[in-house]
Amino acid sequence: MSKTTYIEAGRRALAEEMTRDPMVWAVGEDLGRGGVFGQYKGLVEQFGPDRISDAPISEACIMGAAVGAAMAGTRPVVEMRFADFALCATDELVNQAAKARYMFGGQARVPLVVRQPMGIWRSSAAQHSQSLEAWYAHIPGLVVVAPSTPADNLGLLKSSIRCDDPVVYLEHKNLWPLEGDVPEGEHLVPLGKADTVREGRDLTIVTWSAQRFTCVEAAEALAQEGVEAEIIDLRTLWPWDRDQVLSSVEKTRRLLVVQEAVSVAGFGAEIAASVAEALHPLLAAPVKRLGAPRVPVSYAPTLENQVRVTAEAIVAAAKSQLTPAAA
């Protein structure tokens, strides 16, 4: 194991896969200068401009070209700079990439990865701060991945590049500088397998992306009061690890789903409904969701903080699950 940042783990994953497979290449705006966040730094010098391709400012053009290249046999990694900007390429991703395998009777595949930096990031305001994972989970044909640790960013990006279906790969901008232990040598994390971050007996907390760390902070505070929360980081939202979540809730009999995204119609609702349908007779309290209010993210830090899901809010929601009234 070695200490590596989240951003460096992603860079290493891409470099390893490009070295392993000459059909892997990357395309997007600002790649020639290392990416807007530096996530491609040094790769153009290592692999050349033909494989680290700097594109004009047209998300639709970038995505459309990548879809065609994937169908022709290559494995493009598409950089959208911000998850918000990928909305300019919705048709190419949703109506072309996601549908091609079905439309051509399984004779065509679209093995591309669409990297979308997501989430609230220091006064980036309403057009640069969204978490849109639920949109993509809704679309048949798309795989949706949201890694939270450096090791997972390495292993999941490598697995995503090797996947034969289009993958929407959501990296939280606040996690770029995060350091963590990363295995040396080949490291793959399977798609669709959740990570039990912390074991507990009283409550299951299901989350993903940067909220993993907020949930851990909350669980540590709860432990000081004798409450042991089990935390599951989904890592992959589609497919999501239904069996692991159900197994945990069968043990704790309580579920809290935590997401940074707007709570209304968020992916947390899918988890909550699935657990309620499968385990309703066993639940000691109603399933609870915690997410952002349905408002745009503000530029002003004071207003931005009003939409953040904090450890204090998670603690309060967890305690509401454990009250005698809930039981």
C-alpha cells in the first residue's frame, strides 16, 4: 500500500489502462494543459496528443465523436469538466450510447467512460455544483459509478474502462486532494459491489461519494452516545448492491439514506422504496432519507452551507430513527 491522492489515483488508473490497452484514449476540453483540475497532468507528454486529445468547446461534439469511436472498437474516456456541462451532450449519451446495444440487437457495444466532476465545490454556484446521479441511474443501458476513496477511484475507473457498456463516472470535486492508502500493482474494484465502511447494530446508513466521510463523522459522534451505526458506501449506483443493503437492514432494522443531491426524486428514494418493499414487516422505524432541499446551490458561502448535508443533520436524523415513537 502507498499514500495517494484521489486525483492521482484516477490519473494512475487511466495511465495503466492506456499502457495495457492501445485502444484506450481520452478526449475532452483542456486535456492538453492537464485538465481543468489537473487530473490529466503529464499524460499528454506520456501518450501524445493523439491519445490525450484536446477537444474544442462542444460537449455534444465530444460525446458524439466518442460514441462513434467506441462503436468502431476503441475505448474512449470522455472528460466533461463539470457534471453540469454534460447536459449539453444528453442526447448523445442517453439516446445514442445507452441505446446502441439494444437498437442493434447486441451486435454493437459502446465501451466508453464519461468522467463528470460532480458536487458542491467552494462557491461554484448553481451551474457548477450539481449532483445528477439519479438522472443517469434512471436510463436503461448506463452504468453509474461514484467512487469516494483514492483506492476506489483507482480500482473503479480501471473496471469502468474495461466495461463494455457506457459508464457515467462521477468524481466529487471536493475529493481531489484526499489522501488514502492505495494498493500497489494491479487493483480492480468490481462494479456493483458496495463497501461496508463501518459495522454497527443499531442503524444502517447508506450513502455514496463524498457523503461517505460526513456519515463516518456522524457515526463517530453517535458512538459517543452508545449508538452503533453501520455505514454502507454503494460505490456503484447502477447496478447497486441491493443484497448487501438488505442484509444490513435485516440486522439493524433501521435505514437512513444520505445523499448530497436534492432529496426530491434522488437515488436515495430508489433505495428507500426497495428496502421498504422487501423488509417492511421487519423494520423498527420508517425508512428515512436525508438530502438537499430543492433549491439551486448559491454562490454565497452562507447560503451554500444551507443546502449541505452535515454530520449534525445526519446525527439528528439517526436519533429520530431510534426514538421510542419510531420503534
